[in-house]
Amino acid sequence: MSSTSKLSECASYWRKAACFGLASLAACASGASYAQSSVTLYGIIDTGVEWVNNVGANKSSVVRVPTLTGSIPSRWGLRGKEDLGGGLSAVFVLESGFAPSQGTLNQGGRLFGRQAYVGLSGHWGTLTLGRQYSQIYWALPGDTMGPNIYAAGDLDPYLAQPRLDNAVAYSFTTSGLTVGATYSFGRDAVDPAEAGGCPGQSPTDWRACKSMSAMVKYDAAMWGVAAAFDRNYGGGGTGSPLPTSSLTDTRAVIDGYVKFGTATIGAGFLHRINHGEQTPTLFDATSNYWWIGGTYLPIPVIAIDAQFGHISVGSNSSGASLIAARVAYLLSKRSSVYVTAGHVFNQRNGAFTIDGGVIPPASSPLPGVDQTGVMVGMRHQF
């Protein structure tokens, strides 16, 4: 055999070996990627029947199925994570809110109106981009009833839904301490102007519809405390509470909780400065809102919650107090039934509604009129 033939045969051998090695490496890499990636489907279905009195000018009573929330708003979502090696992971969340009573989408009809983001997570923290919560949402460990249809949070409905379009968020957690910051380049492009919506990102006004927030939180075994700052810039135009970008709506909150066995006590204080349009109720220049509540499990299958909140709005008697309670029976780790009730005490010019006033059709009372709500419902988590 000539030297040329030997060289050709040798080259052919090494080409085959290289191809086999690359194919094996690709297969291993594919298997490793599959083994180290995960996607989780999760959700909550929560609905029931409520009764509310003193609705509108006729002070009528209504019996209906709410579309937005019960004890927790209904949603389904996908959560994913891929290990990229070296302690780095790719993460994403797609979360859709819906009304079980109608099978329709909430959050203005968006497919993933609750959350939709992608990002990277490592030892240095987590950086994400998309539609996300303001940091004030994560800074409320002292709100023991959370988004329950009747809760102290009805005195400031923003706290249950501070979501931001076009947002960049960063968070870092170590030894119980969490810090976070979020910046939106243009918030709430779908929400109507009267609800505080904005056109989104503006090519001509660098401040229009921007939002920024920051949070610090510490959780120990039996207690926790948090503080947050949240500011929205205007630019929503005529009909919006913040029609121009020079106007701002700012909140600062501090709250916390303490655990005693199967009981938890939580409390908080929020100061708001709103430079938007002045109306008799929600959009005064300043307001102070505080709440206290608790959760207790007398036996493992029964949970009892109660909460009281008060808001003072400027000096024009536009505030209110609210008391709420809930009793839940846990059928299993995933399913429960509950009864919840609440009553709002409006001041002379106050017109706060017991269920937040955002559940169609609107259930707001006349100024100075109190309101009561009762709901029986069921919740299932998957």
C-alpha cells in the first residue's frame, strides 16, 4: 500500500471517530439538558357566591358570582428552570388570571396578564424582564388576608395588583434577607385610563408611564419585617388620575408579622403621596393607611383569619375603616371551602366598597354609606 493510500485511510478513520465523538457528545449534552430542566404547571381555581348590600344610589342588595377573586384570585401558569452550569440557571414564568364564573381572562383580557417574564438566576441573584410585580407586592408579609375579596387591602386595591409592563427586576436573597428593585419603561398599556392605565412606553416623553420600586425584607423562623418604596409616573392623558408625566403617585410601606405556635399576627403602615387629580375619595394628595390582623389554626383542618384596617385621606373626611373575617375548612392539602365576610365604615365623603369596587358590575356605595359583604366559596390548588 502506498503512503498516499495509508494517509487517506488514516484521515478517513479520524473523520469517522470525530463524527462519532461529536454525536455522542451531542447526545450526552441533550440528555444532561433534559435532566437538568424542569417545567411546572400550577394553578388555583377559587370561586363562590357573594351578597353585598347598599350598592349604588338605590342602596340595593345583589347576589352574584364574583369574576376577580374569592379567597385568592384564580390563575394558571407555567414555571420553568434550566440549569446552565456553573450555578447559573435560566428561568421563566407565564401566569394567566381568569374568571371561573365565565371562563374569561382577567387583567384586561391578556393571555398572561398576571406575569410573563424570562431571566437568569445565579449566586449573585435573579434578573428578569417582562410583565412583573412591583416590589411593593413582595413587601407585604404582614398582610395576613392578602387578596381575599373582603380584607383591609380593599382600602388600597393597588396593593393586590401592582403589575408592571416592560419591566426589569432584580432580587437577591441570603440568610433570610431579600432585597429587590424593579423599573418599568412603560406600565399598564392595556388598563383603562380611569384605572390608572398608561399608553405604555413613550418615544417622546422619557418619564411617561415609568415606574420604579425597591424592597428590603427579612424573614426569621418566627417573625419577619419588610419595607418598600413604589412610585408611578403619569402620562395617561385625559381621564387618567395622572394625566401628565410630571405627576407622580408614591407609596412607602413598612410591615411585619410574628408567629405564636399556630397563630400569626401581622400589621403594617403605608403612607401615600398622590399628586394626581383630586377627587373626594381615592386621589387626595396624601393618605395614611394602617392595618392589623391575624391567622389561627385551632385544629389542623380549620383556619380562622381576621383583619382590621383604617385609611385617612387628607383632611376632607374621605377615609374609611374596614373589618373582615374568614373561616376555611381544609378538605385536603389542595382543596378547601370557606365563608368570609366584611364591613366597611365610610366617613362622610368616603365611598370605599367592601369588595374593592373592581368586580363588574361595580358595587360602590354612595359617599358616607357603609357596606357589608358575605361570600361562600371553594378553592382548589393544582
